[in-house]
Amino acid sequence: MFRPILMLGLLAAFSLPANAENVTHFILPNGLEAIVIEDHRAPVVVQMVWYKAGSADEQRGKSGVAHFLEHLMFKGTDDLAPGELSKVVEANGGSDNAFTSYDYTAYYQRISADRLELVMRMEADRMRDLILSEDDWQTEREVIIEERNQRTDSDPAAIFGEQRRAAQYLNSPYGTPVIGWRHEMEQLTRDDALAWYRRYYAPNNAVLVVAGDVQPDQVKALAEQYYGPLAPTPDLGPRQRAQEPPQLAERRMTFADPRVAQPYVTRSYLAPERDPGDQAQAAALTVLAQVLGGNGATSVLGKALMFGTPKALYVGAGYDGMAIDDTTFNLFVVPAEGVSLQQAEDAMDATLAKFMDEGVDPAQFARIKTQITAGEIYALDQVQGLAQRYGEALASGLTVDDVKGWPDALRAVTEADVMTAAKDVFDRRRAVTGWLSQPAAVEVTQ
Amino acid sequence: MFRPILMLGLLAAFSLPANAENVTHFILPNGLEAIVIEDHRAPVVVQMVWYKAGSADEQRGKSGVAHFLEHLMFKGTDDLAPGELSKVVEANGGSDNAFTSYDYTAYYQRISADRLELVMRMEADRMRDLILSEDDWQTEREVIIEERNQRTDSDPAAIFGEQRRAAQYLNSPYGTPVIGWRHEMEQLTRDDALAWYRRYYAPNNAVLVVAGDVQPDQVKALAEQYYGPLAPTPDLGPRQRAQEPPQLAERRMTFADPRVAQPYVTRSYLAPERDPGDQAQAAALTVLAQVLGGNGATSVLGKALMFGTPKALYVGAGYDGMAIDDTTFNLFVVPAEGVSLQQAEDAMDATLAKFMDEGVDPAQFARIKTQITAGEIYALDQVQGLAQRYGEALASGLTVDDVKGWPDALRAVTEADVMTAAKDVFDRRRAVTGWLSQPAAVEVTQ
């Protein structure tokens, strides 16, 4: 029931399956798309079901309903009492959870491989047969509002992130927080949740990923048995989201809050996402983020700002191309003691300007390539990470080939590609620059 | 077919009917609400039909459809050939037009009073019986795109206004331009237009205003004859729009364009709108705008910035409370020769701070009260302005009593009310500050 922090995708982008032959893909007649990833080193299995429905698919004014439904999915069905699914998983030595993002909602269990049928029966059951009592939904609405209190409203950085994001997107629903705007969450109803559930929770809108100590034939047989009989949603149509108009005017935001322990400067630029069959630019931006801010101190920003008389305590760059529509490329600088936010920003911009002028350092570029290879090896041990990667990609409109081709796309990135991508994305007209501070540092009211 | 500039409402807000007895209000059984304003000084009549459907009622992703339909309403019906309505009005010595805004779309004719039946028959005809040929809608879509070219894309101030507005509203559809985002206008279809038409163009979603040399009984009889038989839209429900979340982070925007002839600074603060039965705060903000920026040079900003060694060529303040949801209070300063945008903004802020400290000048406040009275007298000659005011108010959720009570609400505003309203609205966390300039003055790309 947690929301993933998008920048975590950065690391995952550098780990990848060494053995693509272990991945099997099939589609059931009712539209359910399935991926099986074999990994026989340990007798465990991960089942994930990804629904192609995230907060960016919500109607304007109904923000939070995707995440609300995620919570409600742990209530009962015709065959399961409220909370029974998680209890059964736990009683069988497994764990389960779920998460909601802009483009998808996903559910998973990790359990002993011989219990796959058990979790598949339960997951299939709640795909179409959820039952929501009056008490269930009202209580759970309080829970998600409390989650918002804890995750967002009690955290100035989270509040500021939400406000910046709303200013970053002029039209796209990506400007609306996944958790929802509080005043809209408070108005969500059982009918809202059920309408969402009935439309989007269906085999033809879902991706099943089973990874671990399993055989593809066995998984397919079980999927046919449990998911096969479920009815698809008719006339679902393609996913259509409002797109950004040209962003033509640079934006700046300041947010001052007494709870801020550490002021910082952020800059986010609108940036293209990975597209099916067209991942080269996203790969270049992924490498660019590593070059500029990856591993902190050894990056371009780190070397310029964290040594000598340091301007920054920490620097970072992030890009996650896994999105259906335009995403962002992010930079941040945490100023060192005695350095103002203006000085930190100026130093960041001077470093960027120098980088644009001088280009990529070949030695650093070679190191990053090595890191990518290391990431691949590391990924072999991460069966759940692989499951996550396939599920997320397929739920975000990419294909199995795109996932398989991503390592090659990353390897193919040249220094020139990185500089071209940087030139394209570093357009201040499409950027939001943010200053987070304590009230003393910035005057916020007239 | 023009969009009204919202700030024009400012002047209108100070003119009002001296003789409220001349206003008659009735509702037909099919839901059509009607206002008759008698004015027998000239043998003319104005008929307006206001639909409670504006761009803020559009689905996200379908921006521009309200305005598109406005254009298409001049095509044919079962009884009228394309363009015939306007031709008949003109042949009878009249004129007609239409306009679309965030909260409504309106159509009007001004014609000799003895031709009221003629224009009412035609207006009622197109309320339900519009016919759109394939050729009609495709051609008209080109027309609205060209209108966007001329009104917005060829005008840096208009582009910047659009971008600022999108950043001002984090969630409300008021952040979407009335004309539409170009990429969405290009995708509008006949089906989109007809779905909009069928839902919103109905007697139970319309306000008829007839003003001029007419008798209420005569108007009512004609309305019953022509509008009375039209079928209402069933299950229309209340208008529901996404509301703003708390705005917590100050925003700044810069836009540089070589076509900018005159740089300026703007500041817009989110501000409450006029609400039914609750207009006192809006009245105070209306007076505040006059105090700060009305009549340019004699206002608080004008006196401070346009004299001595002038900092500004021109200053202004604007507020129009006629809206369904939160609106904005706007300030702008056009710097004098040799004065930078930063200096102009600093001077504006210093003036505001001084004003907040010292309060309203009693002599100036008395002058503004006199202007309000003068505005009332002027309004007596403006039958079309009165029709506009009633139609706009009723289409925006206000009542006849609200319109009649507005002059009193303005008169009742005290100096203390103005200062309280100023304290409430001047919160930089809810503000967007904009700099429009030529590229030389501001660096916009990295």
C-alpha cells in the first residue's frame, strides 16, 4: 500500500536480465497478458498483477480514487473475508502488498513456490468479485486521508514536490498527486471506487507477472484456470490522457516552512518518456542523469560543488523514462553551510553551462558504462526487480521487446547522444526551479 | 464570436440599474429561466441566451469544445440554412454575435423591438435543432484554430497570460484557455461538438434575457410559444468543477519573446469569487482594485510609481468576482524607460507594503465612492450592459437578488473592509508573478 518514489527507478534502469530466454510471454483469450520469469535458484515465487489504471487515468475532480481502490482491494470478495487474503499469505510464510502510481496499480505476493496456486486463486478472485460494505469504504477513506497526513502534509519536502509538480504540468494529469488532493479525497464515495474497479479491474486491462521457481507451462495452466474465466471489460478503448501544450515560460517556486531541516534547490525540466520501439533518447537521458548527478560526489555536479570550498552538501540528478506521457529530468543541490540558495543555484547553473560547453569527460563516461554492466550482473539476483521491470513496462505501454532492448539501448548511448539529449532537455522555458527553505530565508507573504 | 476580456467586467461592476422595478423574472415549466428588462426610451430590443456551459465545464483533453460549438451554432438547423440567422438579423437592421467564457456561452441579437418574435423564433430553433454537416464542422475547426493563431499565438502577451493562468491554477479547469490548447483543438470532432450541444444546449440549462422596448407579458407569451415546447436535458445535475487545493508555494514566471514591444510585470493572487447571498468580500476586492490601480495615475500604485522620477509608464489593478470558482486579483506595472523589471516589481511591492501599513487614504476612498455613484447613473443608458450583467450573473450561479444587491454591497464597503480583503488576498503563496520581456532582458534557455 505504498507509493513508489519515482526516482527509485533510476537504479533499476541500470540492472537488467542477463538471460532473456528465461522470459515467457502469453496472452489469454480474455485479454490477460502474462509474463513468466524463471529463476530456479530459490524455491520462491512472486506473483504480481498490474492494472493499466493509475492516478493519471482519474477524472479531474476525483483524484485519489486509484489509490483508494488499491486499499479497498484488501477488503473481501464473495469467497474471501475482509483481510483474509493477506492473512492467508502470511500464514503460509509469504508477504504481500500493493502500490499505486500515475500509470498503474499493482498487487503482489512473495511466497513459497508451491503456494502459487493459492495466491493466484485469491488474486483472480478479487479481480472481479470485490465486495465493499458501507463500513469498509468509509473506514478506508479515513485511512488514506491519514496516509496523506503522514506522507505529504507532515513533510514540507513532499508538500513542495506536490506544488512543483502541479506547476510543472500545465495540462497533463501528471500534475495531480497520486495520493489525491485532500479536498477531493474527502469526497470520494463507494460509487466512485466501484465505478473505477468495474472499469479497470479486468483481465483485458491487466498484466500478470509470475517470477521465480516455476515452469511456464504450469503458470499458463494455472492462469487459464483462475484468470481465464474472468470477463473482460467491453469497449475499454485506448488510454487517452490530456497532453501538455508547449511550455513557453520559465517557472520558479519558493516554499518556506518552519519544519524544513535542510533547504535545497531543485530544477525539473519536462522531458520525453520511453516510447515503444523508440528508447534511444530516454536511454541518453538516463545516462545523462548518471553523468551529472549519479553517485553524488563523482558526478559532474558533485565534482564541481562538493569539493574544495564546497558549495553543496549533496547534489543529485534523476530521470525515469518509464511513463506514458512526458516526464521530467530533475536536478537538486543541497547547499553547504553558509551558502545561500541563490548561490547554490548559480553554482549549479554555472556547472551546467560549463558541461554544455566542454562535453562529457571520457574517463567518467567509461566508468558509467562499467556501472551499467555491473548493474546487469547485480540484476540477476533480483527476481522481484525483474518482475517489477516487466510489469511496470507492460502496464506503461511498452512491450517485452522494449524491456529486452533497454540494456542495448543504454549500451549504445554515445557521448554525443548524451550532449544532444542535454541540449534538447535543458530548456528553461519548460523548467520549474524550486527553493525549499525555512521562513527566515525567503519572504513568502506580502 | 469574440471572447470577452475578463477585466472589462471591472467597469461594469460600478454601473447598475437605478430602477430595479423594471426587471421581471420568470421560469418556464421546462426550466428556462428568463429576465425581462424594460427600457422604453428607444424602440430596440436585445435578446440574449446564456448557456450554463463554458470552457471550465469541458472534459480534460477536450479543451476548446465550448467555443467550437459557439461557432457551429451559426450553421443551419432543420428550419434555417447555414448562416441564415445572421443574414436575416442583418436584413432586418439588426446585429448579432456570441461569446464564450469559462462559465458560460452566450448569443445575442440587437434589433428593432417589433422584430423580437423573429429573433426569438430563430434562437429557439437553434437551441435544440442544430444540424452539422461534415463540411461545416471541419471548416469551422480551421476557423477556430486560425482564431487561436491570431488572438493568442501571434501575441506574446496572450501566450504569457495563458501560461501564467495554467500555473496559477493547480487543479481548477480555469487554468485551461477558453479558446483551447491547440493540440486538443486539432483533435475536436463533430461528435465532441454534438455531445456538448445535446447535453448543455437545453432550456433547463439556459437563461433568456430580453431587454429594451418590450412588455414582460408580451415577452413571456413569446417565450412560452417558442422556447416552451423545447425538451429539457434529463439528469443534468449540478455543475461540478475540480477545486483548487491549498496553494502553498509562491510562483514566478518569465517569458521572453522578440515580439514584445513593452515589457511588464504582473502579479496575480488567487481570490474568492462572488457567491450567491455572500458578496461582501468580492465587493471589497472590487473597491480595492479601484483604490490600488483604478484610473491609473490617481490610484495608490499610480501616485507612487508614475510621478516624480517615474518608475512606471502605467499601472493597473483588476478584479472580476463574476465566476463560479476561485478567481484572481491582478496587478501590473509597465516600467518607465530605463527601469528594469526587477526595479518595477520592487517598487510595486514597496508601494503595496506601504499601503498595507498606512491604509486607505480617506480622500481617495471618498472619490471612489463618488465614481461608483457616477457609474450607476451611466448604467441607466446601457440597456445592453444591464442585459449582460443579469445574464452573466444568472449563468454564473448568482441570483436576481445578488445582481440587485450588488450596488448596495459596493456602497457598504468600508475602508476597514478594503484593508481586511487586502490582507486576505495578498498572500504570495497563492500568487504568480510574471515578467514579460524581450529575450535580451531575461535569459530563458539553459
